[in-house]
Amino acid sequence: DMRRIQVFSSFIQFCSRKMSTGPKKPYTVIVEGNIGSGKTTFLQPFMQNHNIQVCPEPVEKWRNLQGHNLLQKMYEDPSRWSMLLQTYIQLTMVQLHNQPCDQPVKIMERSLLSARYCFVENLINTGKMQESEYLVLSEWFNFLITCPQLDFHVDEIIYLRTDPEVAHDRLKRR
């Protein structure tokens, strides 16, 4: 759609300006949005650019932890499996945030922040996570983001706004 192409073109120009400044740390951009909002599609053109490191959401890790599909388990019984999945998501997002990056720009699909402040909050608010589980995840999150050896620096957040009906239709097609 034309609007996404305009956003993409503007973002490429923006990244080009950032690359020319030669920062010591990569300029880090997080792409957020609802499930089915088009985050993965938005990231695909950036994967061809050698000056940008793209870090897709590690869904395949969540679907296959040594043969265990934690994502499926959580969807089938969220009250039982949400804590386990969110713990693993937190780990994999910490790994993504902190993986070495030689490129001047790093673009991540989702972040540790949305895992905590969107998904975990939703689970506790809808009663699919016990308060004790929520408190444990919160303690871990607070420890991680205050740990000086870890880097969770974010320069920009792009939120892809999508009509709920469109996102739902895309989910049904998966």
C-alpha cells in the first residue's frame, strides 16, 4: 500500500543520514505493532541492506525449544504456560538486544519492553497469569534493565498501526 511505501522510503532516507554520522553504537530501531500488523513484511526490504542489521522476532525459537512448542502450549492453555513462554521470550529478547552488531543501524522486530509492558501486562490483567508469576517476571525484568553489562538502548520506536479487522484477517490466513 502506498502509505507503507512512503514510510519505508522516509525511513531509508533517515537511516542513510544516521549511517553517515558513524555512531559507535548502532542506531537502534524497534518495530512494534499488533499481531498481524505487518511488522515482518515491513522489515523484509531492510534485510537486503548491508548497513542495517535486522533482528526478526525469534518466533521459531519459541516454537521449537529442543522439540517443545512453547508458543502453541501457551495458546492452548495460557493460564498454565504463559509464565514459561514469557520467561523464554524475555531470554531471547535479551539475547537479541545484546547480540553484537557491526552495522550502523540495527532494526529489531519487537523488544524486551513490549514483551514486558504489553504481553505480560495483558496476561496479568486478563487473569491468565498468577500474581506470583507476574512478580517473578517483573523482578527479572527490573534486574535486567538495570544491569550495566547489558544494553537495551533504543533510539526510535516505529509502531505499525493496523485496523483490528485487517490484523485479524491476516491472522486467519496464517
